Amino acid sequence: MNKKSITSPILGERFLRVEHPSGLTILLCPMEGYSTAYAMFSAKVGSIDTTFKTQREEDFVEVPAGIAHFLEHKMFECDDGDAFAKYAKTGASANAFTSFDRTAYLFSCTGNFRESLEILLDFVSRPYFTPETVQKEQGIIGQEIRMYDDDPGWRSLFNLLGALYHVNPVRLDIAGTTESIAQITSDLLYRCYHTFYSLGNMVLTVAGNFRPEEVLETADKILRKGEEVRIQWRKAEEPREVAAPYVEQSLSVSTPLFQLGFKGEAGDSLTNLRRQVVDEILLEILCGESSPLYRRLYDSGLINGTFEYEVLAGRDYLCCMYGGESREPKKVREAICQEARRMAAEGIDPDAFRRCKKSTYGRYIGMFSRVESVASLMMGAYFAGLENMYELLDYVRDLTLPELETRLREDLDPRYSALSVVNPA
Amino acid sequence: MSQELNRAELAEGVSFTSIRDRKFKHNYISISLLTPLEEETVTANAILPYLLRRGSKNCPDFTKLEQTLCELYGASLSADVGKTGGYQLLTCSIVGIDDRFALEGESVSAGCARLLGEILLQPNIIDGAFPEEDFRLEQQNLIDTIQADINDKRAYTVNQCRALMNEGSPLAIPKYGWVEKAREITPQAAAERYARLIDTAKVEIFFVGCGSPDGAREEFSRLFGALDRHPVPFRLPPIVEKAGAVKEKTVEMEIAQSKMAMGFRTGALADKKQMDAAKLMSYLYGGSPFSRLFVHVREEKSLCYYCAARFDSVTGVMLVDIGVERENQPAARAAILEQLSAVAAGDFTDEELESARRAYVNSLRSVPDGLSSLEGWYLAQILRGSRLTPEEEAQDIAQVSREQVIAAAGAVTLDTVFFLASKPGEPEKEEESHE
């Protein structure tokens, strides 16, 4: 078994990377003094994986939107009972989530760690779907979709992604639609499973209160090496231009909500991870709470305390977003775009750069202080192709002004922006 | 035990609680002012944390304040309004990285304590009033916040149920107050409210983190020591034990999914044993993915995505909420009540009870791993005059018997049903338009 210890001189901490004989990579970060152990068994598959094949198949398959999320729900059902019922015997708190590009099964526990880990590795390794159980789940997920239909923040985000992207599947709602999930069958679920849930396409990350030997012994017991699966995606030919500069919808809300998005220059996953770090600093400098523009917008009543920013990045997509409540979202868009153009022409204030770098550095230290965020970070960095997650701190510390200015021109170009508004009905 | 709790009285009605644990990388300080929920004052109180967050006498400029926070490695300064029992909680807090991570040897923790002290106790009040411009903005923001309670339909339904359940009592008063009252506040009135609260509120200061709390304690001791305070005695209102006739209300809205919240009274919780039994019972009933509600209402009947129970030990209220299709509401309601009757009839296995117990104990033992979960835990303990650790609570939960759980479920009575119904007929498909 190939083991490697990766350390951070800044934090004085380390984690262990193990290449398990089953083909699974295991990342382990014991954290002294914590009561909780947090384990995530994740597959590199999400809502963007809509058209794919492996070396076993001749043709690409196009699957209904929302299938990765549906699969996540269905994995909890096993031929020998429900996974939650098994966790009930250990006391672990278990959950799972599906995002654009990953699916994670997780638990946190303060005791019976080995037993809970065994349950996790076992149920994710053994798919069990029947037409009856698939039909039952359509009712439950149908209600989940209806819940999100009423969520103004969620709607404004997905309307924005639909406006920014023509064909990139990041534009699709993660849970799909009631129509798309009606097309899901147990056969399609098996095909997705056998494509994406091979151990070479997964990672196990554990942080907190546990001993590495417990994990490795459990992995030896449960995991078996399978056939190597080579996944091919049909990449959507996404133009640089946005699909629509403006989109709106009416819902029962009190004041309009908006999301303003800039479609960035997407590279591969690792490039996008680095760009995400840099772009977050950029968004803070441009219109974070410490910026003059934020102050102008706030003082003129155009934005309020709900205003925030976020960078969304993964395979083939990168976008920078500002959002919140505003009575005049179009004026907010104008002001932010104008400031982006001004900064691109006049350069970024070096003092703001230094300050925001410092605050981001502090924020990143924070990500290493909770068991759940350490386990997530190890997983995210691994899937992006970054071997050493601590390098994120170095990215921030070593960032230069010219690099930031390049990102400003490429990722915050107003020509590639779109505005999504949810108006009161 | 690595987490020793220290508590000191800094001034009359001002307590400082510290929990130090070297595993953390941050230090967190919060100051909460507790004041009775009253119709006349609740709205003007609610604006104060946000007004204070705009800046202090020493740093009246919001942008400069934010830049100072950047220099403190992105320390996060928050203002918040909450409520517990019949009290409104006005909180200002700050969290920053420990000094050992500062790249240039600065003392982040001292900077954070000083800033928080200035924000709370040296506000930018000039001639008895907050600055007009800051005030107008925060007044509008408060109005927006009050009105935005319909945006989150699940939270809205729960809030409406609670308000209906407690009609006529302080518990029904919304934590941000009312729009009409918000319009009436003036910069002078806000300053007067501030002075009154600093004089009379119960003040709870928390320091949780890896660093030494000494600096913060000295800072707040000095600041509060300079005041001549007249705190109002703190008393949580008694619990309503039993429901009368069931109160029902239905409101229609243009939504895709209907929501229902059911409020229950849980009987006399006179001693700790009854309280523990009620907590464990609500876990068994609807607190986990293997609870009665999850397994029988969601998984077996496929009626919903969520259906859960939560118990508030301060008010003795258990609340069940569900997102459901309008036409399925009667079936959901019947199923929820049926599961409660099953628990009261002892129609559950020992294994189910032990599962609920394990899950609850697991959540208790996770409390010491988070700064804010520690603060939340001990603040709740202190307000009820206790100092119980999560581990001690876990040991108490281990003692609850099957009979006690059955008795706890038997004491539950349905008080209120609030139903947020989608307008009849298929909701219109989203209208999207492009510019």
C-alpha cells in the first residue's frame, strides 16, 4: 500500500494519502482534541454528467436531468434494508448530497466509528434498484423539486445559469424536473452506477477523531478491486457569449431578488480551482463589504445586508456571482459592470489587494478548523487534481497583482454577464 | 476535561463565560443583551444590532470598519436578533483567527475584543441620536427583513404556527417586530432604546476559543464597570402544559408546494426527568432519518420530502412540519397524528428507542467541536440556571426509560395547525422573459 504524508508548515498539521490496493485513494486527517469523526465517500459525478460512455460501450448515453441526485437517494436502499436503519444501530448522523460535479455519502459520529465506516463503504459499493423502489422515490424527489420551485434564491440561481450557458449542463437543476425524473429507470441507474462508482473515480476522506489503521483495516475488509473504468464525456460546445443577458420570474416574495453572473474563462478542474480562489479575492475587492462600491450601493439603498458573492467552479464552468435583494437590480448590474470596466482600465488598488488577500488568508485558515470542512476540502482538492490541499493557503499568500488583473479581464468581463431577477408576484 | 467553563460577574447583570480549548484555531466572542419581548419596544430594539454594526464613535465609517476587519485577517463581525422563551436576544459577535497564525505577529484577538467593545459600548450617537443617514438605511433594511419572512415558506409556516399558538402572550411577538412600528422609530428613539437596554438588559458575554480569555475579560470588565446599571430580573415564563380546542388557520399563496406546521403542548415538564423524556420522545417521533415520521410518512407513504419534529425545551412546544401537495394534506395530518398515538401506545420497538437515544447522544457529544455550538449550548444552560455539560446531559438521556417515553408522548396535545396552501389548480408554469 502506497502511503504518503502531506504537511503544512503554516498550520503545523498533516494528512495521509493512501493508495489502497482496491484502487481507491484514501485521505486521512486525524485531528487532535476533537470528539467527532467525519467521513465522506464521494464519487466524481454530479448533475453535469449527462452524456457519457466507458470503454465497455459503443455509444454515448444521454441520461435524464437529475439522475445523479436520484441515484444518491436510491443508494440508501439495499437488498438487506435501508442504510439509515443500519446507521441507527451505531448512532452516527448520516447524510448525502449531490452537487454539479460530485456526489458524497457521509456520516459524523462520536463513537462506533469502525462500524459506521463499514456501513458506509458497504452500502455505497452495493447498488440495489427495482422498478418499484424507483417509482416510490419519484414521489419523494418530486416533493423535493416542488420545494425548490418555491425557493426564490434557488430559482434565481438556476435562472441565471440558464441565462449564462447555452448548452453546458451546469444550467440544469441538480434534482432535474418532475418530467425528467419520470424517465429514470432502474436500468439507467445501473448504467450510471457502473460508470461512475468505480473506486478509481471515487475518494474516501476522513477527518477528526479516528485512527488511520481503523480506516485501512475496514477498507481491506470491504473493498474489492474491480475492473478499471475509463469514462468519456461528450463535451458540450459552449460559446463564450451568454445565452441571454436578462431573465426574470415572479414568485411570492416581498422584494425582488437578483443574481448577477459573469461567465468566466473556464479551464480544466485544477485551473478552475485556482481561478476560484483568485476570483473570490477579486469579487471582494470589486464589491465586497470593504470596497467603496459596496458602500455607494448600500448608502443609496440599492443593496442591503443580504448582498453576497460566490464563485462557482468545476469541470468546464466558472462563474462569478453577486446576489441579494434589491428594488433596482438593473442599477446594481450597471454599477458593478462599470466598476469592473474601470478597474480593468485603471488597475487594481494595491492597498485593497493587500488587505483582501490578508482577509482571505484568514478565512482559509478557518476552513482547516472544522472536521467537516477538512473532509470536504480533501475531497474537493483531490477531485480537482490538487494533491496537497494546503497549497490553497500558498495560492492566497503568493498571489500577485498581475495575476489578479488577468483574472479580472477574463472572468469579470461585463460583455459575458447576465442578470436574473425574481420579482414579487 | 479539556473544556473548562469559567464564569465571572463583571458588573451588575453582566456575566462573562469562557471556554478554552486549544484544538481550535479561532477565538469567538459574543455579547448578548436579553430583554423581555414587549409589543411596544420589540421593533425599536431590533434595529439596534444593525445600527451598532454600522460603526462606532472611534470608527464611524462603515468602509473603514470593514477594512479594519480585513486587517484582522478577515475577522467576522456579526449583528443578530433572536428570541428565546419570552425574551428578545440582541447579539453582536466577532470571530477571528488565533494570534499564532498572524503573518506579521499582530495580536488579532486583542484587536477583535477591542473592536467588539467599541461597537457595543461606544456607539456613534451624537446629541442623543444615531446619524440620520445610517438610521434611514437600517430602518428600511429592518422593514425589508420583516417583510422578507414570506420568502422562506418553510420558516414562514413554522413562525405563523408559533404565533397562532401563543396568541396574546409575549411568545407570539415576532423577533423583528412589525413594519408599522418600524416606520415610527426615529434616530432619537433608537438612541433612547439603546441607553435603556444598556442600563436594564441581562448581558451574557461568551469567549470560546483557543486563546486566553483574560484580555477580553479585562476589556469588558473595564467597559461595563464604568456603568451604573439597573438590570431587570430575568425570569423565563412558565410553560403552557396542555392545549385547549385545536386552533386552525389556512392561508393560500401562489406556491408550488403546500406546507403544514402542527404545534403541540408536551405536558408538565416540572423536573429534569420529564424534560429528558420529552426530548428523547421527540427524537424517536421525528428527529432522525429512522424516526417514526421519516419512516412512516416519507418512506412508506411517499407523501413528502421532509416531515420532522423539533422540541423547544424553553417553551415546551413540539412542532412538526411537512411540505406536501395540497390534496395530500388531510392524509399527512392523519399519518402524523397516527404516529404520535403509536408512540403513546408504546407501539415501538426497543431497538427504535435505542436508535433514537444513540442519535441524540451522538449529537450531544458533537457539541464540543464547534465554537458556536458550544456558545449556544451553554447560553441555553445558563438561561435556565444550569451548567450541565453535553456529556452530563448524555448521561441523563441514557437513564430515560421506555415507560417515561410513553408517558411523555401520552402527555402531548395538539394545539394548533397552520396550513400554507397552494392556490387550487395547477400553479402557473414559471413565466420567464428575456430582455
